[in-house]
Amino acid sequence: MGDFDGNSAFELLNALWENLNGVKFILIDTYNLKEVYPFGREVFYYNFLKIKNQRKRIRFVGPNALQLAPT
């Protein structure tokens, strides 16, 4: 279990960016997140467009999926 803060957002974004080549679908499981902090969510939303523009199918699952998935 962990929290999703600004640091976590950058770690996730970097991991996604480094692994985009050769994949068509990305699954982000939020099951082990204890709390999603507003700052972490905002950092993720703001930078997520760079990844989304790569035309990858991205799905968020788990109890915190709605908090983390950009709308």
C-alpha cells in the first residue's frame, strides 16, 4: 500500500514514457494505493497529455481508478 503524491505521479509518468515503444495497451492498477493526494493527481493530469498524444489505449482499474484517470 502506498500513497499517490507528486513524486509518485512523476515516477508513474516516467515509467510510462520509458515503456511506450512497442505497446498498444497500458493498464494502470490503482488497487494498492491507499490515498490519492490532490497535488499528485494534478501533476499527473497536467503531464498525462504527452503520453495520451502517443495514441495508446490506457485503462485505469482498481478502487482509485476514477480519482486517477483523467477525464
